[in-house]
Amino acid sequence: MSDLRDRASTRLAFTIIAVFGVVTAFMGYRHGLCCADDASFAVVSKNVAHGIGYVLSMSYDGLPFVEQPFAPKLGMGPTSIIFVAAFIKLFGAYIWVPPVASAVLNSIFLCVLAVGLAPIVGPRRLPFALVAFLAGSIAINFAFVGFWYTQFGEIPAILATLTGYVWWCRPERTARQTVVSGIFLALGFLSKEMNAIYIFPIAAIAIRDAIERRSLSHGIALAVGLAMPVACFEIYRFVQFGSAGAYLENWREHLAFVSSQGGRNGAVSMLETVRDRMTLFRHQFSVTLWFALGCAVVASSFVKGNTRLTLLSRLVFAAVILHVAYWLFASNGWARYVYEAMIAFCFLLAIVIASDSSKFLVGACIVAIAVMAFNTRDELRGTNAVIGRGLISTRAFPTIDADKKTIDYLVEHSNGNRVYTSWWAAVANLEYLSPRRLLFQEWNHHPDGDKAPYLMVTNERFEYPNAFFLEALRKCGAPIFIDAPYRVYQCRPD
């Protein structure tokens, strides 16, 4: 009878994941591409699927649009890009494919996480843990709900990382399971390089275990698991460049970009920076950072259960603290870059809810999730000003029909010529849908000697308040095609 109940609970857990996956995939299907960044990642996935290579056919920094292999400023790694590329290969470069593929990838990670978590919390408690985790992850910020079905990378990164933690903490862990742990930690890193932060706590525990047990077997197995996916991608990158010089130059440019993204404004004191970021956190998540950290401290300190559950809770807690510290003191301060820590925080609350802890502690964790949900219910109706462009919302109106009609019009009427635009974000969705490579170019790279009329497309969602561009656009006259948010103009050089 006990085995039957365990199997029924396990089936229920996977049913919960399946239902959640279907819902998020349906939302992605209805929504399409979202907010410039995810569309640019989808462009790389399309180019991989079409055999062009790991190539971005736009430019993030105002330079002419060219095909950039392994673009140094690309904000996502290969975990999601290659998975989405496989879906594009199967189904075609439709606008719904990247979000649906992203939802499927997240569901796969949730399934592997559930398999690893079951022996830690027990099969009968697994459904409660999953419901609490998913409910908390949505409740912390409704504006971020689109991350579950768009190709941004934060969700697969943190799910892969938490899966690595869970498999490390399994009872009577074998060397093979340790390799699995390392592989998923590497997949998290290969989705978002920021997730290197999460490797430090587990590396510290691996070193401690090696000293206590006087055995390096599990430490070596973890390192092997970490190295395998990274080595495969780096070999692929090296082969694509064809020379050590080009490969190393690409890495140099990428590291220069990464170093430019961190830190604070030198004219602002550290205290002011931290204060501003805590204010931003309050605006984005509708609770104070102190509230979240306080809940995390209580949850990790008083959790009761087997030793593996205790280890998992403290491992996740240490990762949350490290990530928050990085965000406060070393990142560029955008709220998006602390979102993974909040997902990990929700996972911490979830495993406490599914543990043998006191009813008071379990109830407190449930209340914490309820408070977050209550506070965020009307966040988008308020007057939360954007603080340093830090607030993020993926709850934009879908533009699927407009994307399709606009790209069809541009391909038909451009007569094989380049179409010009304000900046890359305005046409990221269109570049993904375009059957022509390098259809677009930024407005300030129009050839001086070319006197032929040309098309200019703008996007109202991504305004470009450049006086020179606005003056050039004014000379183009009235738009010849409108399908919100796009406007197409026919322009003539001076």
C-alpha cells in the first residue's frame, strides 16, 4: 500500500509539471517573441538551425549589421540557444517556436529536478514542494511571468543549477549521480555565465567532503561533470573560428564586455548604490530585500528533516546570499539580474514546506509566499518609476500578427535592398522572421553615395530619442504602412 501511494504521489508530481508546462507553452504560443533580447537570441538559434552557424546577424552597439560568429556581447549561452535551434529545425522559424521550445526546456529541467528531489523530501511530499515552488516563483513578480516562456535564459539557468544542487544532495549519492550534478551546474553556467556564482558553495562542500572522507572521487566526478558540456561547446567554438588567434580574440572581447557590465557609477558612493538597488528591489518585487533575506535565514536555520534536506536548504541559502551580494555590490544593478536569486529563494521556501519542520515554520513560509502574491497583484497599475532603467516587465502586448504582416510587406517592397531602422531592438522580431539574411541595417549606415529611395521601419515599443534620427525620419514624410507597433516609411537621400 505504501508503494502504491508513493507511485501515485510521483505520478501526481509529474502531472503537475506537465500541466504547468502545457500552460506556459500555450502562453508562449499565444504571445510569440517578447522584448528584443529574446528575439536576438532567437536569431542566433535560427542561424544555427539553418546551418549558418552560431551567428548574430545584428549589432548591439551601433556598428553596421553583419554576421557576428559567437557575438561577444551576446547575453545568453548555448544551453537554450541550441535547444531552440533544434525546435526551429523541426518546425521552422515561426514566431511561436522559441517561446514554446523554452517552455519545453524548462519542463524538462523541472522533471529532472523532481527525480532528484523525490528521495530527499519523500515521494508523498514531492507534489507539495513542486506546487509551492511554482506558485512562489509566479507570486514573487507577475511582471516576470514571461520569463517562463520566453528565451531570456534566467529560468533554464536557475532550474539547471537547482537540479545540480538536488542531485548533489541525494542520499547515498553515487559517483555517476555526482557527474549528473556537475553536468546540470554546467548547463546553468552555459545558459547564464552569472551562474558561476552558484558553483562556489557546492565546490566548498566538495572540498570539505574530500578532506573529511580523504577521498577525491566525488570531487573529481563533479569536476568531470562540470567540464564536459563546457569543453564540448568550446571545442565547437574553436573549430568554427578555425584558428587559436581568432578564438582567443573572441574570448578577449567577450571578457571585456563582461567586465564593462559590472560595478557602479564612480561618482556615486557604495552606500547610495546599495540604497538605490534596495529601492529598485522593493519596486520590482513589492517586498523589501530585508523581508526576503529574513525569510531565507529563518527557513534555512530551522528546517527539520534528514541530513540531505538540511544540506540542500543551506546550500541554496548560501547561493542566494552570494547572488544578492553580487547584485548589490558588483553587478550593473538591473532587477533582472537578481531574479534567479528570488527563484532560488522560492525553492528554499518550497522544500521547507515539504519538510518535517514545525507547523509554525511551514505556515510562515506559506504566509511569505502569500504576502508576495498579495503585494504584486496590482504592481503594473501603480506609478513605479523606472529607476535607472532597472525595472523589467515581460507583460507586453503580443505582436505576432504585426510581426508577420510587417516582414511580409518589407520583403515584398524592399526590392532586394537593405531596410533601415532606428536600432537593433526595433527589428529583432522581424530579423528572426526574415527569409533574407541581413535584411536590416541601422539608419546611420546608409551609403552616402546611394541616391535610391529606401525603406525605413520604426517600432513604437522601442523608441529611439536621437535628434538626428528623428530629423531624418521627419524628412521621410508620412508612413506608407502601419501595423502597430510598426511604421514603414519610404525615404529619399538628401
